[in-house]
Amino acid sequence: MAFVHGKNTRVKIDDSGGSLQDLSAYINSSNLQRMVELLETTCFSATSKTYIGGFPDAKFPVGGFWDATLDAHMEGILGKETVSVELYPEGTATGKVKYTFEAILISYEATMGSNAATAWTGELQVTGAVTRALVS
């Protein structure tokens, strides 16, 4: 088993014009949160609840240090049409894992502090499937 360092992660997100942009220089945290809807199927006379899996869902929270270029990018896509996202947890070299999906930026905020670097966070709601492939 080979572990990887997070510093190799690359994140690309469409801008308001639909062009994929590498935002890795502005991002220092991201999470691809994948979950499945849970549907209860418990019937009369049951002694315990039962369930089946439903539709998959995913969110993509991201964050980093604020910059005017990053701010313009995120403001341009906030709440707009879906954007394409590419996530490379191991970097972009051939044979490495790559996730692609469409998403909507549903939140974006900047956080300022008197003794801290200005930071930002955002959350993208995935719409449709997350595709896992290898970089070719």
C-alpha cells in the first residue's frame, strides 16, 4: 500500500466562462464527501428497523487562503449553472487517480482575523455521478 502526501493534490474548477482553471495554488483543504441516501423499509411486526440504499450524493467542501483572483473566480460561479470539477488526490501524473463531476457552488465565504491570514471556504454540491478514472 502506498500512501500519498496531500501536497500533491490538484483541484480544477470551471470559471464563469466554462473554462477549467487550476485553483490548487489557492486551496489547502478539500474533501470529497460521498454518501448514499438511506431509505427505511421497516414493516409492521418488525423488531428492528430495516433499510435499503438509495441514491448516491456528494459534496465538495474546499478552502484556502484568500486572494483577489480566487475571489473573482468564486464570485463568478456562486449559485450559477453547474461547473465541471476535476480532483487529483495524488497529482496529475499518468496512472494517478482522477475524480470528475459537475457541481454547483452553494456557499462561499471569506474569514478575516487581526492575527491570521485571510482565509476562504466554499462548498460545492455535486449534481449527478462522480466518476473515478486514472490520468492518461
